[in-house]
Amino acid sequence: MEFIIVAFRSRTHTVAFSEYLLKRGISNEIVNTPKEAGVGCGLSVKISPSKFPMVRQATFKVGYNSFAGFFSVKHLAGKRVVRSI
């Protein structure tokens, strides 16, 4: 199972970005930021890897200064692997 998270340093921006995506028909979920990412406010927006190109454009379009990065999250051999993308 693989997914991507969009991390922000602001809970307000995390929720606002999730709503922004939903209004544009892009499904997402607000989740706890994996501690392995080492960034953010504790909440992130979880998306499908197939939605990444659209979400990346949306992230730069809204221009929140609290944007902390994109991270790929995978589970391999019982371990969670988080890497910046």
C-alpha cells in the first residue's frame, strides 16, 4: 500500500487545502503526519499517487507559506517507509 501526504506547518492550512481539493473533485483524507517525516503541524492531507500531479499544481497555486513538503508513504516488510518527494 502506497500513498502520498502533503504536509503543512499549519493545521488551518491543512484543513483549508483538503477542502480546496474536495471542491475540485479530488478525494483526500486528513491524517496524522508520520513521525518519520519530521515536519508539519501533526496533520497532513493524504492522497492517491495517481492524483499527485494535480495536487502538486494545486499546492503551488494556493501558495500557503506553511507548506512543508510531499512525502511518499509505503509499508514494506512490516515497516513504514517515508521519503520526501
